Amino acid sequence: MSGEARHLAELQASRNQARHAFASKIADFRRKHGNATVEYLTSAARENGITVLKSQVSDILAARKTVPWELMQFILEEIHKVDPATQGSLDLEEWREAYERFAEATRDEKNIPIQTNIFQSGRDYTYIAGGQVVVGATRATSAAASAEQSGTPDEISEYLSELENEITAVAKAARRRLVIYRTLRFAALAASAVTPAVALLNAATWITAGVGTVAFLSEGAIQLTRLNERAVLDTRRVSSLSREFRMYRTSVGDYASGNNYTLLVQRIEEIREKNDNERLDVVQQSFGAHISTPATDQIPKRS
């Protein structure tokens, strides 16, 4: 047997021994603390490690069951020994502090909407609403815990995908309009600059007329299409949508608590409505008319 094969065999034997000891100690804890809690904590954790254990602890706390810290510590230490993926990542002090915060949170029966980073990993949060605790999810999924207040995961995913596509499309349109505007503006400036020189050189009349026509048409196209103003509005829309999207993704600002998905939809619709009204005003100006957009509360509602 080669050295590498021998090492793998010894490692497997060590893991099997650790799992056997783990099962034996679990039996002792089951007799001491009851079958239900211990089995719930250890069933998948033996195979999947601490990540699954976090979710199980969350469910137990949400159901307001008692989880002795000595049981938690034992399971954490044993999983740390058995699961190679957790080597070097176990911080009992951090878990103890998180556990105490969990216990304190479950004592509060009031409707207090809070979301705090429990494990300082950017992934696990507590959300208390209606006296229930939702733990072990991102802010977005915590906010989506209530079906009455939020969309389904598929709806959220589809909405975010459409939002990303919109941002990309509007950004491309803004760049395209800026390129066309700069081309027309350069043509108008160049033609205006060349016209006096052509006149001084006593060039043919049709050449002078042609240069003047280019300048006139370029400037007229700019005024007619209002490309620069529309490009600015597109850029502003991209900036506003991207900002809300980033804040939602990172759960900062107003998205640090509450129903994040519903708030995002409301903010996005407000941005779209304001931008659409501004774009309509620019289009109206391009036709030589300026009509003030009525305020939202002045628009008659359908019966």
C-alpha cells in the first residue's frame, strides 16, 4: 500500500471512529434532553455540517423550543471534528454570543421588526414580526417569509432579472443617443466653422449652400430630437435604478429592515413614473409645445 493510500485509509478510519463516538454521545444527550430536540438538531448536521445546523437551530428557536447551550456546544465541537469543511472555521465564542442574542430575541412577544447580522457572515439574520422569529436567511428571504407581504421566490427572481435587463437596455440607449448627438453637434460646428472660409475662397455657390445646409440640418435635428436631454434622462434613470438595486442586494439604507421586496417595487415604480413624465415633457418640447405633467393626485381616478 502506497503512502498516500495508507494516509487516506487512516483518515477514513479516524472519521469513522469520530462518527461512532459522536453517535454514542448523542445517545447520552438524547436520554438527558429528549429525543425530539436532539434528533432534530443532529439528523442532517452529521452529514452536512454547521451550515445545516444553523438552519435547524433557527427553526427550533422560531418554534420557541429550549436548546441547552451545552448541547449546542457539544454538537458544534463534534461536527467540527468530523466535517473537514469546517476545519478552522469554528468560533465557539461567536456562536455563544449569537445563541444568547437568539434566546433574548425569542423572549420578545411584541411586533418588533428587526433584522440584525447574527453570525457576522453577511448571510444570517433575525427577523421578528408578529411574535415569530425567522432566522438563518438573507434579509430578502426573511422579508419574503410572509406571503401576505411579499412575492414568491420565483416572482422576486423574475422581477430582479427584468430590472437588470431594463437597466442594461436603458444604459445602451443612453450611450447610443449620446454618440448620435455628439456626431450631429460636431457636424454642425464643423459646417459653421467652414462656411466663412468657403465664402472667402470664392468657392462655387453650391458648395457654400451645401455647407450651410449641413449646419442647418444638424442643428435642426438636434433641436427636433432633443437627443442630449433624452440621453441625460436615460442616464439618470439608469443611475437611480442601479442605486436602488444595489441597496436592495446589499440590504443597506431603507432596505436594512422591513419588507424589502415590496419596498423595492414601490421605489422602482416611483422612479419609472417620474422618468416617464420627464421624457414625455421632452418629447412635447421637441414638437414646439410644453405641457406641464399633472400631479399624480390630480389625475382623475377610474371609477
